[in-house]
Amino acid sequence: MHRGVREIEISRTRVDGAPWAVALNEAATTDEVRITLLALTVVDDVIRVSGIVRVVRRPDVKLSNVPALALATLDGPPLELLRAHVLPNERLVWISWTFERPADICAEYEGRIDHIDLAYRAGGIVREALTGPWVFTFSIPNESRPGGRSDRGDAVVEA
């Protein structure tokens, strides 16, 4: 081993307070667009929802901006959207929405995208808005949290 270099130890165990993620696999589809929410990731004081948006049956059409995802717990106010990122790849794009972390993550959620803006070339750039809504409902059970604990520190009781 070289001087000053330490070996890296990789741990597969979850540590309370460490980042964690839950698979969502929730999809909403119209004739022209399919949106799939893939995962919810918790890191420090934010949560990130990642997904894929795919334009269906129209190879010449692309997203012209990042769709706005409104996310709220079913019993609370909407979460504050902090930022959104998109990685375009023709008709298929990967999107990541970052929200302020709610007090209790283990809850039921509703996500909603009201419209999607598209663009294509037809003697110039033509813009088109598709109206939704595309609605997603999902829940994050306490068992998803590392150690089976909610954010309030309550242990999951198994019967």
C-alpha cells in the first residue's frame, strides 16, 4: 500500500441518517406521452424524485422544457420544489425533481404534472402544449426507512 493512502471499506448496512431510496415505478400515460416515476431518494434535508418522460409515436417531437411536478403528502401542503434537472436523449428524457424534505417522509403522496411542453421542426420550431393532468399516487411505508423507523424515531412494530 502506498504511503498516505487508506483502504476504502464498503459497508452494505444502512446507517440511521444515511441516504436511502425507495422504488416507485408509478406510470401515467396518454396517447402521446408516458411518464414514469422511478424512485424517491432521501438525502439530508431534501428528497429527490427521478423519472423518465417518453414521447410516444412521434419521433420528431421532443420536450421543450422540464415538466413541473407538484408533490404533496395527502394530509399536508405541497412540498417546495427546489430544482429540477433533465438529461435529454431524443424522445426519452430522464428528469430529477428535488424537493424540500417533509417532516415525515413515510406517508402517502400525490404527484401531479398539469402540462408538458413539446417542440418539433416543421419549417421552423413549432411549440405545442399537452394538457394533463398526469397524476401519481404512492406511499412510503415505515419499512422503507433504514432500520424500519419513521423520521420521528418510531420503531416499526411487527405483529
